[in-house]
Amino acid sequence: MSDYEGVKYVLDLEACYDLASAGQNRKAAFFDFAETNRVAITGDVFRQLKHLDKDLANEIKSSSVEIVECDQVIFQRTENLAQLLAVSAARLDKAATEKIQILAVVSCAQNGSLPKCVLVTGDPGAHRSSMKALGTALKITVVSVDKVF
């Protein structure tokens, strides 16, 4: 079993941006939530966050939030999801391509079991390469960060 199997929530970079601008009460609620629920971000998102908001990155690193490094299974799932999206109504532009790996982590974390793993996003877009559109095309549950934390 991989470290990411059973993760319940995966945050994208936009969700982290949202938390970075949140007040202390909301951040505290998020970290309390992460103690009792398996919450994760990808290693790539964490590295980007370190460049943009070192304080939040340090808080995440010292919290219960898991930092998932992508392995061969996730890379293979990324390729498979890209192929599925190529024949869907979603648009595979550069932005979408970067998001597929996060969706692959959500897909791998679920591993066919319930409750489903959920992608938490701060991406409010309704365009064809938004997280919501990509998640819908792949039948992955996507929720807004302000609805969860």
C-alpha cells in the first residue's frame, strides 16, 4: 500500500493560495481539520508554495498535512488521465497538463475505496481547463476550498 492511499483531501496550489490569505481562525480550523482527516498536497505544490509563501509552507510542513511525492504509479495514472482527457470535452492546454498530476494523486489515493478522495481547489474558473471541468470530465469530486475549511 502506498503512503497516499486513503488520503481524503488533496489541495491544489490555488487552495493553498486561498489559505495563505485566510485569517488566523480559518488557518487554525484547517490545521485542526488536517489532524483528524488525511489531507495532502503534492510535493510539486509544496515546492511552489515554498517560493510564494514560506510561512504557510513551514506551517504545512510542521502540521499533519501530508506531502505526497509522485511515484511511478502516479506518473502512469497521469498519462492515463491525459489520454482520457484528450478525447473528452476538456481542453488540454499547458494549465490543464500541470493540473493532471494532482488529479492523478486524487485518483490513486482513492484506490477504488470509499469514501472518495476529494480535490480541494481555489480555482473558481468554469473554463474548460479549470479544476472543476477537468474533475468533472474524469468523474473526480472537486470542491471549493471555502466549502471544506
